[in-house]
Amino acid sequence: MIDEKALKEWIERFKEAREIRRKYADWDFIKSQPTKIRIALEYYVETGDYRGASQLAGMAVDEFVDFAKDKAKIPTVL
């Protein structure tokens, strides 16, 4: 059985995390990237899925996470 209250709480947390990533990301840097990297960074901002984003970018997971954090200023939200 699905606990609707818990589900709503998780959805709200995901929304809050997305808003934090959107707010602090360096959008000028992201928009200046080649299409493949830009799309991966935008996907990461919207979903928080660093594994999927690293595949889109064609980068190793740790390489992508460091790039997103250090260069694009996208915070890791837990």
C-alpha cells in the first residue's frame, strides 16, 4: 500500500532540491558548453540524476560530478 503522505513529502523534497540546483547553477557557463555537455548539465539540474547525466555527457560519473560541481557550480543536494 502506498503511503500518500510520505509520497507527497518525497515529491516536495525533490522539488526543493531542483530549485536549489536551478538557483545556484552557473547558467552562463552551462549555456556556453557544447550541446552534448549542455544537455547533460541541464538534465542534471532538473533531475539530480548524475549517473544518467554522465552517460549523456559521455563522461565517467566522478568526472561529471566534479565538472558539474566545480565548473557549472551545480550544488549537490541531499
